[in-house]
Amino acid sequence: MAFAKSKRHAIASVLALSLVAISLSAAHPRIAPLRVTAAFSRDSSAQPWSAFIHSTDGKTLYKLFFYEERDVRGTLLGVDLVLDDGRYSRSNLNLLSPKGNWHGLEPYDFVASDFLHGIDKSGFGRHRTIKLEGKGIVVRIDVLDVKVSPAPRGDIQIDSVMLSVSADNLNP
């Protein structure tokens, strides 16, 4: 009798763990790995770069694009790499942003003043990794090239940014 009860308990435990695993995998669909070169320049900002991340079954899940950061005079201070929910039209939420209350420079920010002394001496350096635990993906950003120049009123402006961006499943 005790053996039968123990066996039922073991089977129930296995089933419960299986259901948890299924629900976790359904919580964030697997993505088809992506590797792209992302380029931005002040001269081509009228034709903005973007790329889509798809699920392994081909559904569009996310959109990557650049968002311009300008001051009140219109000086292009930098650009942000944005990961947005690709199923909706611009949700105004960057999924690369940390959760909770935060401020300051983030690894997806490419601000002209941060690159005054070169890529390797910038706040986050050449190689940046952002893990999105809640989405089950990791985004890796390699800064390939950045050009900055003096702005008309003494600020520093961003002229161009070239990145290698990859997105993959957090647990391949």
C-alpha cells in the first residue's frame, strides 16, 4: 500500500514538473537566432535601419531599431538601440531597458560624449551583453565603429554608429 502511494506521488511529481516545463517554454517562444549589422548615420536618418526577430516557426516577435536622442536645439546627441514588441506598432517600451526604477547610461545607449576617447574607453566598452530573463533571450552588441564631431553650439554630436547585433535564446 505504501509503495503504491509512493509511486502515485512520484508520478504526480513528474507530471507537475512536466506541466511547469511546458508552461515555461510557452511563456517565451524560442527565437530563430539573428545576427545583423546595424548602421546609423545622420545622413541616412531619413531611411532608418530596422530588423525583425522571429520565432522558430516564423512569427514576428520583436523589432530592433534606432531611436534618435536630440537636445532641445535639435543636436543629435546619440542613438538608442531599441527592442520593441514586433507584433504591435511601436509600444514605446524598450525591452532592453532594465526593470524597475533606473537612470543613467545603459548598454543600448550610444551617446556622442561617451565616445570622445574611443570605443574601448566608453562606459560599456566594445562588447555589451543584455540578458532578458523574462523573454528568454540574450542580445549581444559589438560596437564596430562610431564617429562623433563638434556640434554648432559646442556640444558633441553623433555622426554614425555601426554595430554587430545578435539575438539568441538564453538557454540554447
